[in-house]
Amino acid sequence: MRSPSILLFFAAAVWGLYWLPVRQIEALGLSGTWSVAFFNACPLIVMIPYLVWNRKTQIRHMRAVIWIAALTGTGLAFYASGLVISTVIRTTLLFYLTPIWSTIIGVIWLSETLHRGRVIAIVLGLVGLWLLLAGNGTETVPLNIGDLFALMSGVFWGFGAACIKKWPEAPTATTTTLQFVVTLSVCILIATLVFNEPLPALGVFRAAFPIAFIASTLAILPSVFVIFWASKRLFPGRVGILMLSEALVAILSASLLLPEETMTLWQWVGGGIIITACLTEIIAGEGKTA
């Protein structure tokens, strides 16, 4: 199953550039969780007409669609909110405990075989991630609700990935669309109930629309399709490991594009270990169905 694994690796890597358009949107005045909500609303402009046009083939297996979208959408909303409330380093670290939760869920719920290659890949991935993220140093502040959101996001995503594998018959377009709806809704609730932020002015949405629409529909939307497609063919533990490419790209891109952020030697070592972990998982799983 090399093809789904490789495609998943690169699709997840696209999410590592998520910070770039969001930062540009924030510079235009759409700050906090509202920026994430608006970013996830834009793909609906494309997807809702598509679903209406293809409703005979897409409105099927709604029970599975709702479960998958609710879990993955909530997970992404919690992750994005954690980035706002807590630090990027701690949020990313807590979210990318996902390979552990995903493997546990896969073994218990989906009867996934825990082979030696998977264990080695998990250990390598976590070591590499720790080096990659700890290289900048983490703030010694108490745990907050953002850290809780980040931890919960990985658990939700792990269950969501398991549901995708369990119910591969769920239409990908419908699931993707409903995931954006769930992420949008949860982010609005967090913005209003947790941050108590008022609805931004209409002019701010207009100014942010070109960047948000282009980035979300041309980059994020296709990557979500690929992630869901690959997750139907791979066990959630493998999905969690291969999606470490997102953390790798996020820190590498920030180091290259933001002058105030540079990569230390240990961070470069951590990045190399993550790539090794992903390659180990791909090679070790060759010939297996997941």
C-alpha cells in the first residue's frame, strides 16, 4: 500500500503551510478563532453546489458520514483553537501524540496487527517530533485550556481516522463537506463562548476572502480529499505516523520564511528522524492491507 501512504504523507504536509494564509488573514484584522472559522467556511462555497448537483450518489450512508465528520471536524477545530490559546509548540506536540491514540484504537476496535515496524516508527516519530519542537524551547507556564484542546484534538482525530477505516463506503465529498461545517461550527462556539469575541466587521471578511478562498479551496480542500481517501485504505496508526509530515513542514517553512525563527542542529536531526519514521512505516507495511 505504498501509493496511499506516499499520497497521505504529502497531503498532510500541505497542512504544514496552514499558518501562512491564516497569518495573512490575521494581518487583515480577522484574528483569533474567527480566522479559522472563516477559513473553513470558504470551501463550502464550492462543495455545497457539488453535493446538490450529485445528491443521488453523495447523500448515502449518512450515519457513517456524520460520525466521521463530527469526530475529525471537532478534532481540527480543537487543534486550531489550541494554536490560538496555547503555544504553537505545545499544541503541536500534544496533537501529534495521535499515532499512539490511533494505534491503540486500531488494535482494540479494528483488530489491527501491531507489528514491529509500527512500534519502531512510533518511537522514531515521537523522538523526532520532540527534538523538532523542543529545539525552540517551550515556555514554562501552567497547562491551560488550550493544552486540553490540543490533547483532545488528537484523540478526536484518532477516532475519526478509525471510523473512516471502518466505514469506507461513506462518500468522501459528503464527509469532507460536513467536516468543514463541523469545524466552522465548533470554532464559532469557541470564539463566542471561550474567547467572548464579537463577530468581526463585514469589511474584514471581504478583505480576507481572496486569500482564504484561494488557499482553502486550492490547497486545503484537495489535501483533505486525499487524506480521507488514503485513510480508507490504511489503519489509523499508520495514518497518524505519516501525518507527522505536517509538523515537519510547519517548522521548516517557518524557519525559511520567518526571519525570527531559525532551525537548530537538533531540530534538523529531529526532522530527519521523522522522515525516517515515515519511511520505516511505509517499508514495513509494504504488502500489507494497511
